[in-house]
Amino acid sequence: MLRIAIAFFMLFAVATAEATEAAWALLRNGGQVVLVNHAHAPGSGDPANFELENCSTQRNLSDQGRQQARRMGALFYARAAPIERVLSSRYCRARETADIAFRDSPIETFDALDALAPDPEAADAQIEAMMEHILNYGGSGNLIMVTHEANIEAIANIRPREGEAVVLSRSGDAVRVAGRVTFN
């Protein structure tokens, strides 16, 4: 039984490494859209006194999250993944992730990347705006979109880890996950 468990673990580790290498290969070629879940920010949700313009009222990156964002940026630049544009949620944890990881690239905020609105109609409008950017992107470098778990789940139908990058494949008006990269 132990041998089977070890074999399964080894197979899973190899498959994960291959998936990551496939994602890096896509990123080196450029022209990809990448959804990045912000780095580690302890807790869940935001406090009751949340104000978008005031970071002291939000859940923010921990030291671990800042280290994770630094690793993310170092790997993107070391792996020669060309970055054309970085869009970020206006939430402080997403902006800080973008600022640390992609400091050498122009960074813009994009409201649709904010945490999904609790109102279903407003959330649908956010998803539509994100999809429009994703489907219409035609740059030669990669488009990085730093956002939140629920946004990525709504677009890619997967639940990402904190600090995970999800590379999207686009076809017509649909997207699918082409690769994933974790930065733990």
C-alpha cells in the first residue's frame, strides 16, 4: 500500500512539473493572457469597515505574501516571459502583488478585476468586462491580470491557490486553462 501511495505521489509531482513547464513555454512565446490570484493575504473577506481607498481597512499581504510576489516576479523575468501589460484589481493586496512582482512593467488598475460584487447583476458585468479584455487581447507580450480567487473561478472554472498564475487559451468567445504556475 505504501509503495502505491509513493508511486502515485511521484506521478502527481511529475505531472505537476510538466504542467508548469508547459505553461512557461507558452509564456516565453508571449501573446498569452494570465490571471494571477494575489499573493498570500491571511484571513478571508474584508473587515466590516472596508474602504477601497484605505489599505488599513483591508486584508493585506503578509510577509509570506510579499516573498511570494517577489518569487513570482523573479521567475517571470528569469524565464524570459515577456510582459506587455499588467492590470490589477484596485484592492491593496492585488495592487501590492502587482507592484512587487511586476515592478519593471507598467501597471494599471482595472475595476473589473476587483473582488466580485455581491450583487449578481454587478458581478456579471465584471465578468463580462474581464472576458472582453481577455478575448480581445492581441499583444505580442503577455497580459497579466492580478485579481482574486472568485474572479478566476468565474472565468476559468478552477479555484486557484494564492499567488497562482493561470494561463488562458482563447478560442472564439471561450477560454480554457492552458497551464498553471504556482509560486510557493
